[in-house]
Amino acid sequence: MVKRSGERQPFDLENVVSGVRAAAKYRPITDEQMAQLACEVEDAMRLSGPEVSTEAIGLAVLESLRELDSVAYLRFASVYKGFDDPADFEREAAVLTKESAPKRR
């Protein structure tokens, strides 16, 4: 995968799981659901080519969380997109009611 800094490193499934676990803390999401989400993201990234960006990974996680749990989605989005104020949460909450995929950062 290619980080925002341009650094390249192998895809790490555990990084996806730990990010989802942090977003899903105290939410009714099982370890199995988190592992399944991470595997689905990994599969999607493999299909997209030999080198994927961390942005693509983050968007894939957001889309999966959107379907799984809206609170976990907002928590993940707040860190991933670097929310600075309550208006950021309001804007992203509006995304949850739309049918389209989350917008890029």
C-alpha cells in the first residue's frame, strides 16, 4: 500500500481490524463482524491492483462501516477525515442518509 507520505509498505489486515475496533468500541459489533469487514476490505484492495493507497483503504472501511453501524462510521470518519468541529459531524451524518459512497477527503 502507498501511504499519504508516499511511503510503501505491505497491507496489514490487523491495522484495519484495530481501526475498526477503536471506532466500534462499546457498539454492538462482534469480533467476527470486524474480522469479516477487514477481510472484505482486503479482498477489495487485492482486486484493485498491486498498489493501493491508504485513502482507498480508508474509504473502503468507511463504506463497510456505513452498512454495519452508523455510530462506528462517524467515529472512524472523525479520525480518518480529521474532524475539527461539530459541523464536520453534521456534514458526515448527512452522508449516512444518502445512497452514495462517502466522499474523498
